Amino acid sequence: LQPCILLTKSLLVYVDTIEGDAEGYIRFKSPVEAKAIIDARTGLQNKHSWQLEILSGDHEQRYWQKILVDRQAKLNRPRDKKRGTEKLISKAEKIIITRAKEATKHIRFMED
């Protein structure tokens, strides 16, 4: 979906897709803007082999339900509640670990 994002960045509000999926959803600021993209779809379909359609009826209702379920799952997931020095120490430990991993990467050249 990346080329479409670049094409319509000013019209785009949200892209809902998972990397590797063959399907995704793009939300625009208004139905008029979505219709404009659909009207220009022949160029996108020829260039990228994309199938574009505007969701309506049951498909649109299911998508909005999916949004609500995803939002609730995100809000209700357990998270670590660290405060003060404990939070700073854990951040410092993460930085130290990532720097240590980067320092141990070596490029070795073998002679045949």
C-alpha cells in the first residue's frame, strides 16, 4: 500500500493493514476524497494490480466493529506500570543491552 500512501498523503487519515496481508483498509478525511481515489483507480489497478472498492452496508459495519474490537484490545492489554527511578533504570538497561548487541556485531572477511 505504500505507493498509494505517497500519492494521497494529504487526503489520507489512516491505513489499517498488517505487513504481509493481501488486504488492507485506507480511511480518508471524507467520502468525497475516497470517491476521487476510486475514480482514479484504473491507473492504480494497471500500475499495481490493486482491487479498490468503497465499503458499504454490512462490510462497512463489520469494519467499524473490527475497529472497536481492536481499540478495546489495545486499551485493555496489560502493561508494565513502572514509575520514577524504576522506569529510568529499565530504560537504561535496554539502552545498554542494545549497545552491547551492536558492539558484538563483526564483519569477517574470509580468504579463499
